[in-house]
Amino acid sequence: MLPKSNTPRAVVEHVVREQVYRSMGLTPPASAAAPNAFVVNVSARHCHLSPAAVEALFGPGYELTPMKWLYQEGQYAAKETVTLVGPRSRVISNLRILGPCRDFDQVELAYTDAIALGFNIPMRASGDTAGTPGCMLMGPHGFFEMNEGVIRAMPHVHMHPDDAAFYGVEHKDIMKMKVHGDCPVTFDNILVRVDESFKLEAHIDTDEGNACGLKPDTFCELIK
């Protein structure tokens, strides 16, 4: 038996489709001609922490432990989790930390998470936390108070410059994303983020993924 591959299905289908069209001498559709396969993943609630926050929660000199590597190069879900204390002392336990550490502290929740906790959070791009609600995080070593940084992340797509050139967009542009399947939906405000280190991947939250019935084999496409 062959070992199970960690390659996303969309990437495999993209390569196979390109080869099939080429072997048949046919002109591939636009999606097949793209330089890279388009992957869409659902991002569950999580937090990004600074080194100071990690030390306050887990102890001096503590470093996060990678548990699962994510699709973007160098990004991982850490073994460590924290407890989030929201308004009226409502809590979410086992909030996953994503690493590596950043130079800011941020909690990303879905809308239903925010309602359950009693938050009124805005939809923001990652890192745009000015004027957002804060919270208290609790770890095995102690507490860390965030004065701001609790957001609902804006749906976004990571792109390498080659992908941006193919789609005719630039960093911070807005695109649409069509999700096909049994419950087709078009997202009108997908924020474009371009960097040399990025792979072509869109992130939506759990509410958005559930609303459109997103599955690993759901066909999705970007529209300028």
C-alpha cells in the first residue's frame, strides 16, 4: 500500500488536469492554465501570540512546539492551547495557538464564537487590531491580558507574485471567490495578500465554510 499523501486534493487535480489536456492536444481552461492550484481551507478559531505573551502564559524562555504543519510554508498549529476569558466571564478552552510567534497578539473567532462569548467583534484583516476588543488569556503559568486584538478575520487569499500576475491583481486588492457544489456561494470581498513566500490558498472561517458546505473536493474559483 502506498503511503498517504499530505498533498491537498486540489493540487493533485490541478497537475492531473493539466497533463490530460496537454496529452490530448486541447487548450486547457483558465483554471488549468494557472501557475499553481487553488486551495481553500477553513480556519477554525485560534490565536497568534508574541514571545512576551507565550512567556507570560507558559513560563520564561518557553518556545512553542509544532504539532501540525500548515499549508503555508513555516506555519504550524502548536501543541499548546490557552483558555480565552471573554465578557461576563464566558470562556473558550483549548484555543489553539498558531506559530511561529508574531510581533503582535491576535485572537481570531467566527461570528458564532463571538456571540457565545458575548463579544461584538469587527471583521478585520490580520494585524489590523486598532480599536478592537481585548480579552484575557489563561495558560498553565499565568494570565496574559490583551487590551485589543480579538477579531473576525476577513476572508482572504494568499498569493505568490506569479499567482497575482496570472489573476491580474496586487497586494490588498479585493477579489470574488465562487464556491460551487450543493450550496453554491460567491464571496464578494476576498482580500488579496501577496508575498514571495505564499502558496495560493484562501482562508474562510468555520461559519463561512459551513454556510457553503465546503468539502475537500468542492470546486472553488477566484474571480477578479
